[in-house]
Amino acid sequence: MDVLYYLEMALWLAVAAIGFGILFNVPKRTIATIALLAAIGGSCKLILMHFGVHIVFASLVGASIIGFLSIQAAHGKHAPPLVFSIPAVIPMVPGAFAYRSMLGFIRLTGDINSTTYEVALDETINNGLKAAFIVLALTAGVSLPMLITRKNSAKHLKYTKP
């Protein structure tokens, strides 16, 4: 396992998360935490994939780690958990698979023979489904920790009877 590769990837994940945090106009006090969450979650995903875990499950685990840590960060920095989790998880979005899927759809509209068509259709469906399931895993990974801990993390929630 090449440690320098994972440190470099963690750095680029953090830089991308900082960019999305600035784009979403998050408070300045949260930027460093967002970068740290992105580096931790994305690195966990990459390390799991290195050990043979499927990319969809690895994305779910990485996003779940970001989700749970964002709840802790929210209490420490006095900001909503979504301020931390959304910019931190966006660098894990499967842009390459979606791009290859769209290129495959374009290739399918052209005039190609039947064997090439079958290969292109198979690759297009494979890339499209991977992209869709990774996005679903990221969504579940970020939202489930917040749903599970909602009762514990909602400070001073008051309910008045109508």
C-alpha cells in the first residue's frame, strides 16, 4: 500500500471540499473541519477499495463516516451538520462513471454494427448503474447517521400541544 498516494488523495479531497464549501458560502469557521472530514471519508473509501471492497459499499462507509463525524462537528462549531457533510461528500460523487455513461449513450445513437453495439450497451448500462448506486450510497451514508441520531442531536427541541 502506497502511503504517499493516499496522503496525496486526502489532500486533493480536502482541497475539493474547501472549494465546494466556499461555493456554498459556509461559515469560515467550518472550512478546516470540512476539509478534514472530506480527507477522512474519502481516504476510507479509497483504502477499502484497495482491499477489494466494492466501490458502492466503500462509498457508503466513507459517507457514513462523514455523516457521523459531521454531527460531532456540528456540536463543536455550532452549525448544522449539513454544513459539514454536504461539501465534504461532494468530492466522492462519481463524475467519471456518469461521464462514461453519457458518452456511451451518445455512441449508441451512432451507426455501429451489432457486436460493437452490444459491447457499448453493456458498458453504458454498467457505468450508469454504478454512478446511480454510488450516488444512492452517498445519500444514504450522509442522511442515515443524522436520522439515527436526530433525537440526541436536536438540542432543546420543544413540542407544544395544539
